Amino acid sequence: METRQPSRSKNFFEEKSLGFDRLIMLCDGIFAIAMTLLVLDIKLPEGANLTGEEWDKLLTKSIFYLITFITVAGYWVSHRQLMTYIKRQDGPFTSLTFLFLAFVVFFPASFNVLVVSKDSDQVVVFYTLVLACCGFSSFFLWAYASWKRRLIDPELSRHIVSSRSLSLLISPVYFCLSLALLAIPNIDPNAVFYSWVLLPVIARIVHAIGDRVEKSPDHHSIGTLSKQKTDIPVAGK
């Protein structure tokens, strides 16, 4: 008797298809445009001789530009790494990718608002939330793809899946938590940005804690027990 094969969704594309490659090319192109538009907001004032105040403004813009550029570059690297794990593609994954790209495109606008209206709590909150939302959308993209190995290699280890999820969450969560500094009376709003210098250290600490939890005997015993429960045969199957 012929066994009927399950049909694929019409929104489903084959592994490494032309549509998949075009999606990656679109992402790279949008990142390149966003990173290029950032520098257009940095302009030298008219006149050969610049005053001290004009130099300060130029220096401030350059610092914010570097912060934004490094953040966008980090998201690009993270997204490229994420796409290497993706083996298949469907409609919701494409939609989540466009949501992620929407925040990437918004970076130049948020940067322009920041350099024009600096030293404002509202502007700092706006700029920080744009960065955080981009990180959260990247996490949702990975969470959708990795849930029950929906779009990734079924043989991919749980450690890689959980470690990648943790990596994608650290930055946006830290960005949001850094806004708590604005609750301190008379604090410089730029202190939020200064606190981001600690992000690499915090990320390393969080990963170290995560690795210790992953290697703990209790964690392994829980994982083994859950695996045994899923392997128990069900009557009638």
C-alpha cells in the first residue's frame, strides 16, 4: 500500500532555495544602506575656523555615530550567524525578518533625532528602545525558527539553541535596564550610553553562568528525564 507523504505548505521554500538567497541579499542590502545613511548626518559647519562649541558638537555626533554603527554592525553579524543555522524558510519567518529589518531601517532616523535633540530623557529613551526592539525582533526570529527545530537542523544541539537565544537577549534586555539610570535625580541622560561600555563584561558573565547551569548535574538529570518521557511509546501507535 502506497504511503502518502505529508504535503508542504505553499509558503514553504526548499532548503537554500533562490527565495532564501534573495532574502539574505535583501537583508545585507538594507544593513548596508542603513549604515551608510548614518554618516550623512555628520556635517562640518560652514567656515574654515570652527569654534570650541562646534568642535564639541562634531565630537558628540561622531561618538554617537560610532555607538550606532557598532550596534548595527553587531546586529548584522548576529543575523548572518543566525541565517547559517536556518535550513528552511516559510511565510511567518519571512514576515518576522521584515519586522527585524524595519527596526534596522529606523536606525538612521533615531540617530538623527539623537544628535539634533541631545541631553533629553525622552530622546535617549526613544533611541534606546529602537536599539532594544531590533534585538528583541532578532530574538523572536530565532525563537520561531528554533522552536521544536521548525526551520533548523533537527540534529542541532540544545546547547547551541539555548546559547544563541541567550546571546540574542542579552543586548536588548541590557539596553532596557540601562534606562533605569534616568530615574536618578539630576543625572546626565548620556550616562545611559556610558553604561553600555559594561555590556561585553555583562555578556561574558551571563554566558559563564549559563554554561555552569547547563553543565550542572541537576540540569542534565532533568533533561534526561524529559527525554525519557518523550520516548515512552503511546498505546495504539
